[in-house]
Amino acid sequence: MRTREAGPSQAPEILRFKTWLLGISPMVWRRVQMPASVMLRGLHDVIQVAMC
């Protein structure tokens, strides 16, 4: 059986998104980048930190 090893040319997939707070003025938003491998709990933590 052959296995494929990750080399330096195989960068992890990165997700980029914008999140904002509703119902306030002026609008508060953040652009966030994170690895695609992060689970939902990790996404929650990232958003909480970004909006502090």
C-alpha cells in the first residue's frame, strides 16, 4: 500500500470569511482566515476572539 506524504508544496486549505454584528451602528465587522480543518467549536472560538 502506498501513502502520500504532505510536502512543503501542499499547503493546508484556508477559509476566508467576513463576519459582522447586526443591530449596531456603525457596523462592526472582521475578516477572518482559518484552516479548513477547524471544527465548529474552533470556529466559535475564532469568532469570539475576533469580535473582542
